[in-house]
Amino acid sequence: LDEITEPSSEFTSVILVGTKNNWLEQKFYDIKKLKLNPIIINTTQFESPYTSCNVVSSDILGAVTEAILLLKQQSKSKIALYGVNPESVTDCVRKNAFLKVGGIKNDIFYNNGLLKGCFYSFLPNLEKYSSIICVNDFAAISLLNRLKKEGISTKNISIISLSNSILGANFSPKITSFTINHEKFGAAAIMIHEAIAKNNFVSFLNI
């Protein structure tokens, strides 16, 4: 943005990628001042008091809902949410989604910068749960490795990760994970650019 000193004569979009709402909102207005079209790609949900923003975001609430429905179909009714970092924007969105779809506060186990601490606060409660939703693959792998080290079988426990990673894909046994399709995110941003460039009556799109 620092290299752009005057508005472009062509319809130009700038794609913003981030998770911090304050940063995204500031950059959004910086781009608007230059008469450019900001498109925000945010893997959570961009929350702004202003609705006229082009946004591509993932459906975290939908993912958490699907995870809980999947577990309940397997007769896994007592569900823990594991590994929530209170300083992580994405983890907090997942936590709020968990509570919104019927999760209970006492079933949330926090990672305050140390997954080892999260594990040992969770371990005394393990027998209460038939299933565990981990906020990401790192939390899931840490949990599985520590349970193995303690000699605890996971045969009767269902574990789901809400965020797939390369690390999780190469882990054995396989972890059931929700995956973000980054190619689809990029394609959606390009589609927004083209739709607004071609149609004067479209002011913004939220996908």
C-alpha cells in the first residue's frame, strides 16, 4: 500500500489476509481511501460495525455443528473442547461456536501457552467424556501422544480436530479433521473482484 500514491484508473482489488479484526479494519479503510476495492480473506469471521465489506470466510459455526452432530450419531454425547488458547482469535471463535451449539463452559479445556498444562488439567476428567473436539491438529496430536505415554487407550474415545495441517495428515493413526480449502478461498476472492468489476449495481459480496 505504501507504494500506491494515487488512485488507479482501472478497477483494482487488494486482497487482505488476516485474523485480527482491528488490523483488517484499519487496512480496509486505508485501501478505500486509495479508491481501491478491498477483499478480506479471513479463516474465521470478520466482524465489523460496517457491513459493506467484501469478505471470504470459513463457516466455523457450521464446522463445530457438524462435528457435534457426527459425534452424536456415534452415540458420543459427552463432548469436551480441548486445547483452546484464549489469546488466539481462531480458538476463541471455535470456543464461542461450541457454546452456541450447546457446548458447556465446564467442558472447555484451555491451553494457556502450554499444551502439557492443558493435558494435566484434562486428565482427571477424561472418564467423563466419550468424545473430544480439539481446536487443531497440534492439540489433537499432543493429546494422543500424552495419552499413549500414560498408557491410556483411546479405543472408546472419538477425537476430532477442527483444523487440519500437514502435521496431522502425516500422523498415525489418522486424525479426523476439518480442512480449509485454500484454493477455494482464493477462487472466491477472484470471483468477488470480477463480479464487482463487471456489475456496477453490486457494491459488496460476503461469501
